[in-house]
Amino acid sequence: MSSKIIKLRESESTASAQNADYRITLDKTLEIMDGDELRIKSVFLDTIGASGDFLEIVDDVNIEIDVGKYFINDSKDQKFPAPNAGDQLRRYVPAATGTLDAIGDAETYFACNKDTTTGTTEELKSFAVFPIHFGLGTVGGFDLNFEYTRVGGGRGFYSHHLKPEPGSDYPRRKGRVTEKKIYMEGKSFTLTNADVAKKHGIDAGNIKFEYATQPPAGEVFSELDTETFTYTLEKGVYTPQQLAEILTDEMTKIDSLGAIGNDFASDVYPVNNPFLTTVGQLKAKSGLTTSYFCNTAGTQLINYGGIAQMKARGVDRLIGASEVALTYDDSHKKMSFSILHTPQFVNENAGASDGVPGVVYDNNRIIDCYSGCFFSRLSPSDFWTNLGFSDVVVTPALGNVIADVGGIMGSSVRAIEMGIGKGEKRTAGFESLDTPVQKNTNFRIPNPAGDISTNATLPIFGNRVFANDFTSEGYYLIEIDCGVAQDLVGATGNIGFNSTKIHSIVSNYFSQGSYTSDQGSGSIGYIHKGTPVLLSNFNVRILQSDGQVPDPINIGNHNTIFLELVRKGIN
């Protein structure tokens, strides 16, 4: 009697559909003859992520975040400070009605740049998404990431979230259609994460794009003004807390984009970071003669009183998030951006620098922050999806043309529309039941105006719960398709899982944040009878108790199975 050991290591696979679903082609063909036994000798499964205690980063990750900025338009920042308080700081197109102090509409305004269409500009009208299978099974639960060539050159990005739903809900002929107006150079709209789409059941090669009639050349339109945060995360095993702290430390460096200073007139600024900038700095980086902001409905533009005037008077304005924190919330077992904004600072003593974060009643409306940030791109998509952030990207669309009455913008501008929901796309000061209660002898009367101090925020929670994975019910099934059949019999019909390919049952009862191993105790041996069979290709799948491959979050790709071929007769 002799034996041969067959190594089925996923890292050496010739093809892989996803983690724990791969194919091995042997270097030498083996022959199994009458009386020979094939059995699993040992199993090593990469289940580090299943417990939720650790995140395994297999390769170095080049992280990129495109960051946009916004401010909340309150009524207290409409004019230059004294002695120039007679001149308007924020100017409106269309012109706002009411006094300067009452113009603040408490809406969210985000930073924009202008671009102009050319003779080769195309307008995307819609795109249709088709699943791989229209039958049973869930598809979606991730972001489709697209890239295109921006008008005038450069890379443009667009993300679209697909909620998880049955493939049978997709119309067979039309697919799932999304209407979205985007200007680009040529018909350049392409998907960039086809591999991720395939893992989530989407037929990336069958996404259909529809373009509208070419827009006229010379049209001025808005684009988001964004800056990019970049960081290379080294491969390794991290706790969620470690990962959050590493990224937070990098995101909050005041000079991450270059040198800093404090000379507005010479275009030197006190902060150089994608998450926080100033109005003057926005203008200097864009090269525009003005710096303007658009509300989320695409119906109102705000221009900051002319950069030249601001420079002459030594006045600038911060835009973005003074506090940025990616944290792990142990109570919810989720990652979250706990804060991504600049709070309103309230209740300071006169002449002191002792203001505290809070919210403000402004004309009987709550202003939940001064300014903040949002994300227009998170890359790579599978990294952020594994952290739970698969539906936080803001996706703008072209809106109406706003006429430049009064010559404030320099031309009419096609605005963009987008939603920045609190607690979904942006953070904010938390508005609790206690907010309208005055903290004085008038506590019985609702607060009509004034400041409310609070450190509580409305965070952006990820949708992944970092908890123990119970889907395997204490065991995994090792499926090997190599031309020899076993017989696993369960309940009838769709209720049970039956298979002719299961070769081992592996307990994971004692595995917590580590590899799951088995030394063949659950192996289902196979003894060959009859004509010899050649073995060269092995299709391996590691399955949950329901017969499905685990989510890539719960199993990595460092899986290895050792088979033993025991010869009972002649070698």
C-alpha cells in the first residue's frame, strides 16, 4: 500500500469565481484504480473574518476618497464683517428676496466648478443593469462604479448603489433602468468594477448605456468641486478599531496635500487637506474667477461676493469638515463616520475662545452644522463594501439652467441636483427631544431662537454588522468535483441540500478570528471500483450548511485542502 498527497491550494488556482470557489489543475495527471481510496487528509479554511473580530487585507490597498464640501446657508453670514458690513458677502442667483439677515434658507449648498460643452460632448441619458440570472437568488447590495472622460479632459467618476433584491424582480427585456444626465467627452461611460459586480450577481458585460442627442457646444454647466484623499494600506490582519484609527490619523493631517501658511493675498492658506479648505483656496485651485455653490435641488446658486473683494478685506471662509473620524461602534458592531463636519460653536464667553459644539435656532429652523463633507467616490469598491459603506456616495445629475441675472456668475449655468441626507450621506449635530427646551427659567416655553450646545452627532453608519457568522450552523461542507461521486442526502425538494460532490464536513465550532482546520475527521472516503479514472482537474467549493458559498466578507482566499490517494494494490 502507498499514498499520494494532492494539494488543492486556492492561491494556486487556475480559475476562481470568488473566495472559496476555485479550480485546480494538477501538474501531473493521476490515475485512480480499482480498490484505491480517495479521502481528505486535512483542511485549512481562511475564516479570519467570520468572527467579526478581524479584517484580513490580503494585498496592499490603494485607498482613494473623492471629497466634496458643503455649507448650511444660515442668516448670520450674509455680509462682510464691520467696518464693511454694508456690502453683501453671499450673493444669490436667482436673486433672493427679503433682507440680508433673512436670506439664509437653512439649505445645504455644495461647492461647484464650471465647465463648457464642446462639439464632441455627449450626454448620458440612462443605463440598464441586467443580472446574471433572472431566477432564484439575490443580486445587488453594492455600488456600481463607473468612469468617464470629463469635458475638457481628466477622469470623471460616478457610483450607483444597487440594493439587494431577487434577480426575478429585474425586468427581463429592459433590465433595471436608471435615468441619469451626465455630460462627458465622447461616449466614454464604462464600468470599472466588473469583478465585484459578478460576485454580486450582475452581468457587467450586458449593462446597456443610452445617450441623448448631443448638447449644443458652448453650454456652461456645473460639476462637483472635489479633492482626493489617498493612502496605501499595507496588507495584514487588523481589528476594526485599528483600521479606523489608522485611516482617521491619515485623513486629519492638516498638510496632507502640501505646505500651509496664512497669507490669503498670496494664495497661502492655513490648511491643505481634502476635507477642509477655504473659499479663497477653492478658487485658487480651480482657476475660476469666482467660487460658487449650488443647493441640492439645483434651483439656487450662491457666489461669495467676489474673491478680489474678500482678498482686499482680508476675509476668507472655511469650507468642509474640521473634525473627521472613522470609528468602530462597539454597541452597534458597525463602522461609522462618527463626524464629518464643522459644528456650529455656541455659548462662548465674550472675547474668549471657549465655544462648544452645538446647533442653532435660526428663524425657528435648526442649523445642525456650519459646514461639512460628503463622498463622491470611494475606491476600491470591494474594500469599502467590506467595511459596510456601500451606499454613502453622493451622485449628482444635471438639472435646470439658471439664468445669470445681474451678471454675478459671468454666464448662465446648468445646475446639478443631488441628495445629501443626514445620517446617510453626511453627518450633523444630533437633534434630540431635548433640543427645543430652554435651559433657564423659561424651560416651559419652546426655544424660538438661540444656541444649544451638544457633542452628540448623527453619524454615517456602515451596513455591515461585525458579529459572529452563524450562517454555517457550526460546520462547512467541502465540495470537490473531480469525476468521482459521493452521496449526501438531505430533505426533499427546495427544503434540503443534496449533493454528489461533498467529500468532507468540517466543524468550525471552536474557530474564533482564526483559521478553521480539520485533520480528516469529517472526511467522507471514496473507494474506487471498476475501470481506472484519470484525475487532473479539481473544482473546489467551500459551502455553508445551505449549500451556498459564504460571503467573501466571512471567508478569505487563503484556503487549502489536502487529499490523500491511497493505493491498495500496485503503485
